[in-house]
Amino acid sequence: MPPDIPSVDQEPAICHMPALTVTSTEKRIVLLIAILAGFLTPFDASAVNIALPTIGSAFHMDAISLSWVATAYLLASAVFLVPFGKIADIWGRKKIFLWGICVFGAASFIMTLVATEHQMITVRIIQGIGAAMIYGTAIAILTAVFPPGERGKALGIYITSVYLGLSLGPFLGGVLTDQFGWQSIFYINVPIAIAAAILIVWKLRGEWAECRGEKFDLAGSLIYSVALVSLMYGFSVLPDISGEVLVVAGILLIGFFVWFEQRLAHPVLNMQLFFKSRVFAFSNIAALINYSATYAVAFLLSLDLQYTKGFSAEYAGFILIAAPFFQMIVSPFAGRLSDKYDSLILSSLGMGLTAFGLFLFVFLDQTTPLWYIIVVLIILGIGFGLFSSPNINAIMSAVDKKYYGVASGINSTMRLLGQMLSMGVAMMLFSIIIGQVEITPANYPQFTQSLHWAFILFTVMCVAGIFASLARGKREGQKIVEG
């Protein structure tokens, strides 16, 4: 690193912690707002997944376009999360959090009015931008408000709200889609967004802006955005030569972004945090791998249950509840345990269970009994519940207060990048094996083959994630602190 660039343990003069004492009542209000926001975005994502076959029929979408309905949201979230995380540190997390809720709610309402698949994908991008503003601030605000002895419990409750959204999304999404049409799943978001926005304006006192006045890294943000868009669009047009070029270009740009950010005094993504703490670095890598290996599971099973198994959206949604329901049950207990015991064992055990569940899905075909699918989903739910809360607690506990915004943004970035890459794998396999055609009984064998290869790849990735989780070591004595 050049000598004139401060390291992460040198605090720039313009950065400061706001003098704000938070009462017990205000802590509960902050947690309630976080719960509403935590529920909102995963509910939308999981509900949309279950409605995709119906949406595909309504707009006559091919397999790749159908994938983009889910992927456009994730890609926009991943592209804008890092910039908005830094903007929140400069101009205020509460401000960005509020705008995110408003943008997400407004886009949800507009989704009910779209008339073409291109309009739908465009509005999903806007939804993703709103979600990025929420993702980049919610955990940072929670971590700033709750001290270390209470933080694991608060994060566990927050993650529980996320899993509640994931749990209710498939079931309510299926019921609403079958009974009232796919548009109805977006109406649900509007009153929740309004309630959260009112609470923020009415009850959330003060602001969190540790680096007010710091220069924003526009160049780094643009490099990062172009890299992700190139990578994901390249996945969708493989095996065409343009797809290969775009994927390679995206990977090279990500490498260039990492190099570029290390040379800036005020980068949009502080890469030095990865070099200062082994716990921070490998916990984030484990999160990236875990989400890369698991996110597309609900998407793929939703299509499988409705296409090859012939189930209704409502029934398929009821089946898919199994995984997030057990995540919701396990997560708060895992969060509380991580306040007392090191996260390494809990997270690694969770990753191991997840890998085992993904391996069992390798054998999924048109004759697989329903009980088998439900049992495997339960295993995945328990595994992810054991992994997530302790892993987040390890990440946020590895840094000092002034890095909460950056650490929260990095953690959310790992999640969204993982989810995006997971969908990228699904799109790539659809593109190579099925092609740009609508999924019909004539190509169900090719669809099942896509599932088979997806779960093989996801299992291998998750096994690698076990080693990443174990490699972090114990968290004691490795905290990144102020110089």
C-alpha cells in the first residue's frame, strides 16, 4: 500500500461516531423497524419464485427470460448495495434506509401495472435498487445500537424475520397467485413498506453517519457495476462466444476492482478489512459460498414441483415452506449460542448439514417421492439456520464501531453476490442444456438434467465452504480496532 494512503486502523479526521445514547425503548423500536424491513425483501423474492411459472405463462417467457425476473432484482441489489452502503456512511444510514423502503414499496405497486416482460424486468431492477438501500443499512444500524452482549440475540431475531418472510413467501405467494393472480403478491409489500416508513420518520431518533464529508468513490462503483453486469449477462447467453467473452471480462474487472480499491484513501469497498482479520475474511467467504450454493434451490424446486410434478402454485408453496420454517426456528437459538460460544463450530456444522442436503438433491428426478423432498428441505433449513446467525455475529464482532457500515455492506454484498451467482449457475445450465425456449413437457428431460448438474455443482461448492468456515480460526484477539 502506498505510504500516503491510510490503513484501516488509521481513522480519517472527518470520520466520527455520533454522540447518541439509545434507550431500551428505542432499541426495541429499531429492532421492530429492522424486523419489518427484514421480512419485506425476502418475502417478495420467495413469493415471486413460486409465481414464476404463472408469470411465464402470462407473458410467454422462455426459460432464460423467466430466470431474469428473479435475477434482475438480485443483480440490481448487488450492483447498488456497495455504493449505497458507502453513501449511507457519508450521508446517513437512516436516510438511505428510509429511501430504500419507499423505493421498494413504490416499485412493488408499479409491478402490478406492467404489461410486458421487459417492463416487468425493468421494474424488478428498480425494486432491487430499493432493496440494496435496505440491505446496506439494516444490519449496520442494528449492530450500532446493540452492544456485543446483546448483538447476537438481536441479529438472531432479525434473521428470524428474514426467514419468516422466506417461510410465508412460498405459501402466501402460492395462495395469492392461485386465488387472485400473480399481481397480488406485490400488493402485500405496499402496506408493510408504508408501516416501516412511518415508524422510521416518527420514532427513529438521530442519525448514523460516521464518515460525513468523505469523498465518494464513483470510479470504483462504476468498475464494480460493469463487472457484475458483464458476468451475469454473460452467464445468460452461454455457450455463445459473446457469453464467454463477457464472463471472462467480468472476472477480470472484479480482479481489477480489488486492486484499484486498495490504492484509494476512501474506497467504496474497504478491501483492507479482509487483510486485517482472518475471522472477517473467511466468514465473508463462507457466506458467499453458502448463498452461491443454496439460493437457487427454491427457484429450481418451484419450477420442478409445478412443471414436472404438476402441483399448483399454492401446493408447491406449501411444500417449500419446510426449509425457511426450520431456518426460522433454529436461527434465534444459534444467534444466542454465538454470544457465548465461538461461531466456528456452529457455522461449520451448519455448512456441513447444508452440503449433505444438497447432495441428497442430486438424485432428484420425476419419480422422487414428496416425503424425500420435504425431509431434504428440513435438513437444508436446519443447516442454514445454524450457519447464518453465528456467521453474521462473527463478521460484525470482528470490526470496531466505525467499520459497522462497511462490514454490514460487505456482508450483504457477499449474500447478494452469492444469490446472484447461484442464479447465474441456474441460468447457465438452462442456456446450455435447455436453450432459449419455453419449458414444456417436450423438454422436461432436459430440465431434469439441468437440476441434476445444478445440485452437483452446489454440493461441491458447499463442501468447499466447510473448509472456508473452518479456516477462519477463533475470533478472540482478532478484532479490527481503531488506531
